[in-house]
Amino acid sequence: MASKTKHIMLACLVGMFLFSLGYAQEAKIPKLFKRITDFTNTLAASEIDALEADLARFEDSTSTQILVVMIPTVGGEAIEEFALHTAESNQIGQKERDNGALLLIAKDDRKMRIEVGYGLEGVVTDALSGQIIRREIAPAFKAGNYYEGIRAGVEAIMLASRNEYKAEKAKRKDDSFGGFGFIIFLVILFFIMARAGRRNSMMRSMGLPLILGSTLGRHHRGGGSWGGFGGGGGGGFGGFSGGGGSFGGGGSSGGW
């Protein structure tokens, strides 16, 4: 009986140790006092000041709050949950507008997320957030240029919040070769039917020119094009204080 009790107590102690170990590995939600917070010491002080100034000026002119946080890891938590908890606990954005956004970077995990407040979800959509990560941030991070990637991402979020960021145009398959092949098929079919003597005069005078004209017109219609966009500006800066903004999980995640 004593031996059995010892085994039970040992199992309980091991379980408690493993539980505490797993809890300790979970990253703590940071309390933010600046718009740019780097817990990894990756950015130079001058780079942090430049980004802080840009975001402060943007907030002054639009009331939209955009924060950037770089941490080593999110531990065992999903980056989506960690970003949402960070944004909510720091109340990023104005209470009446819910116009906050968070760029969370887990450097050692090589993951990032753009978390968007309720009020910005209509313009900084999930799809657009994903494009910003893929087009603006990830390429620079892959090259080890964290400051350039963050700056490009921040400027893109600024533009998107004003509905000025130009999204990727959906790639349209080039079907010119397919149309050309269809024309060749019609010509071959025409000669086969001509050799067979099947009412050739009507097809020569009407059918083939009409079909070819319709096909050529359909395959040579032009399309529109997307324009470019400019960068954001700088300015003075001060401390950050949450405005009571709310979040519901809008945004996108990615890696590099």
C-alpha cells in the first residue's frame, strides 16, 4: 500500500512539473507603451524612432492606431490567438471606431500576423492583409532586412486603411495560343468539309469568316491595369495609450 501511494504521489508531482513547464513556455502577453516594441533587440534605436514618428504622425492625422511588436516566440500558442490577445489587452484603436491594427512578428518562429480591428476590416481585409505580408514584408525578412520589411508593411497598412493600397490583380491565363489553335482547327475542318463537298459555298461566304471574326474579337479585347502607390511620411512621436478599440480576429498570418 505504501509503495502504491508513493507511485501515485510521484505521478502527481511529475504531472504538476510538466504542467508548470508547459505554462512557463507560453509567452506572456506584452503591455505596450510604444507604437514600436522590439523585444528581440533586432532594430536599431534610430530605426525604432523613425517608425515611431511615422506611426505617431499617421495617428494624429487619421486617429488610426497601428502598432508593431517583435517578440522571439509565441511559445506553444497559435500566433493568431497571441496577436488577438495582445491587440485586445492593449485596446489598440479608438473605442468608437475600432480602428486599430497590430503587426506582430515572432522572429524565432519565423511567423507574423496582421491583426485588424472591427472598424478596419472593410478596407484592410483578410485577403489584403495576406498580400501585404507576402508582397511587402516577407521578401525583406527572407533577406534579413527586418527594418525595411516592417517599414514597407507599415506603409502598406497605412495606405490600405485609407483604401489606397493597390491589391494584386488576379492573374488571367493567357489564352491567345488556345484561341489560335481553335482557329487552326476551324481552317482544317473547313478544308476537310470542302474536300468532302459538303455545301462549301455557304461556309466560305458566311460561316468561317463570321466564326473567325468573332473569335479574333473575343481574344484581342484589352483589359484594365492597376496603378502604383506612394509611401508614407514621418513626423514627431510620443508614447502610446490604448483607446479602447475592439478586435474580432480579422487579418492574416504568414511566414518567411
